[in-house]
Amino acid sequence: MKAIVYNVSPVGWGTCKWLKLFWPGCLLGRLNGLVLREMDPPALPGSDWVLCRTVLGGICGTDTAIIAQRQPPNSLLQSFSTLPMVLGHENVAVVEQVGADVDSAWVGKRVCVEPTLCCRVRGIEPACKPCRDGQFGACENFSADGAGSAKLPPGTSLGYCGPVGGSWGEYFVAHVSQLIDIPQQIPDAQAILTDPLACSLHAALRADLSKAERVLVYGAGILGLGVVWALRAVGYSGKIDIIARYRHQGRLAEAFGADEAIFLPSGKRERFEAIAQRTGARLTRARFGNYMLSGGYDAVFECVGSESIIEEALKWTAARGQVILVGTGHGRGTDMTALWFRELTVIGAYGRSVEDFAGRRVQTYQLVHELMLAGGADVSPLLTHTFPQADFKEALSVAMHKGRHESVKVALRF
């Protein structure tokens, strides 16, 4: 099979760190560890696993952050992945082959594979407490090298663990528990949005918005747009503002139910003044251009992950409000004064789980499919570009330059 493999060396990484200042294209090639090559399809790790043939493989912001070197060299996420790896965890696939303990009725079915490599997938018994409670996104065994019947190395999910492959390859393997049958009414172009929308939906359900009158979504990429969609889909009726960078993002946000897309000025003071004016908050200034608000939004969904934006999200939240961290950032150097001084609640949101929704327990992927079919906002416009696997460098460039190409979700097609 053909697969896009990532296997960067320290020398290659360091060279590209310098060279990208003059030649950004170096990030998309062999020097940065990225290559399209022929390899054998991954073997089934156990009799309860299946082989999947990729139909669409989504390009996630976490993938581009790795390739663009936006994670620091000492990122903790390195401990939860194994090189070499075939990237890609967002997927639409068809089951091609099943292990001896899997019902053969799965063969030929169109599926989304929930990518998390949790205790059940690894064959670890007894499972950790989060997995026993259905919170498999918070599994405590992502770095359990070789533990369990599958004997997998570290890796949080499909695409970050060498032996299972990823959806940037023609084939990958999955545990039967990861298979989510796609309803016939949902076309491939919508089904590929299942994972990012599930991450956004999980974040929306992590928050307690029962008393929140005004919410800010900071960032209008796929996660931020997904949060707007999810909030309206689950019945939130309060005011939603969203901070967008590009006009096409603002148009989509308002189509999904945001009350207004905000385009902030670049100056720090002007940004704080704009939010203060919108929310009726009072601006407080300290020395050396440090600012905070008294007042602000009842809840802020931070969907970017950069240090400066995490800090602004904290400072633009009203006392005893909630900050939901959705973006995959590290936030080092962030001024944490607002956290304790305003008694904020900070909630992390990662991946998906079994959700408590409308009096029942339901897997996030399945709930996304139900909401897609419920007649709300059409999510199809979120998939803006698809490319054949051979054109992966162009696909990555489009995904990494959203303003230039008006891109949201970019996918590889097989």
C-alpha cells in the first residue's frame, strides 16, 4: 500500500527549524521526516481487530502543528506517540478483513473508526478508571508500552501509533469496538467531519451552560465552528460571539448559529477595549501593557491553543465563569492571575467519550451522526478541499494557509 509516513530525526527537525525561515517548503518533505512510500498494510494485532480501507483521511490541526513544528521540542505529547507513524486519525473507511472473533457482517460496511487507543482497544484488563466510566479520551494507559493483549507501543490514537497505521495510508487496522457504522443518509463528505465535530461536541457537553447568558468561542477553525454548531444542536439559546480571523470563517459561524463574528484589531489595548465594550466589562491596566477585565463572558471556549490566546481567554471571562480549553496548546508563560483572582473554572476537553445527554449514555461519534440527521445546520460546507493522496504536499499547504485558500477542513481521498 501507499502511505504518508512521518519519521523525523533530531537533526532533520533542527535543520528545518532554521531552514523554514527561508524555505517553508522544507517542512513538507523528507528532511522533516515526511514521505509518501510503499509499505505493507499493518497486521491485525489480535483476533478482535479488522483491516480498514481508507476512503477519506482528514487533515487535523494537530497533524499540521506537528509538521509545522508548532509544538515545543520537549512537548509531553511525544511520550504518547511512536515513530515512524502513518499520520491521520480522521477517517471514512470500509472494512476489508476481520479477525477470527469479529462478526463477518462487518466486511464491506462503511465506517468511521473512533481513533482512541484506550484500555479496551489495547486489551488491558482491568481497565483504568476513566475507561471503566466511559471516559476513554482520558485513558491512563496511552503510554503503556506493550501492555495488554494487543501489545501496542505508546500512542493516543490511530495515526500516532506506528503499528496501527493511519488514515493517510490506503489501509489501517482498528479494534472492533472502534467501529461506528455510518448511517446511509450521511454521505462521505459529511462523515469525514465526524471526528472534529465530536471533539467540539464533547467540549460543549463538558461545560455547564445552564446559567450562561453569553458565550465566546475564541477561534473559528474547524473546532470553533464545530463548537457553535454543537451548542445550537444541543439546544443552547444564549448569545454566542465568535472571534474569527478570516471572513469566510465568519460567514460559516453565523450560518451555524453564532450571533456575531468578531474581527479584533491587532493592538493589545484595542483588543481588550473591544471586548470590554461588547460585554460591559471594565478594563484594568497594570504596568508594561498588562491588561485584565472586570466582567466579560460567562464562558469562553478557547479553540486555538496559542499562549497569547489562552491568556486572553482567561482574562475575558467573568468572575466564576468557565474557560473550556479545546485547542491543543501548551500555554507555557501564560499569566494565570485571572484564574485564581476571578475564581474561574478551567475545563479541559480532549477527544471524545461516552456522553451523558438527554437522560442517556451515548458515544460521541454516534451522537454527532444523530445530530447531523436531526435537521439542524448543514455541516457540508466545512469540507472545503479534497486532494488525491499523491498531492499531499498541496493538501497540507492549503490546510496550513486557511486565509489564502479559504479552507476549513481539508481531506485526502483514496
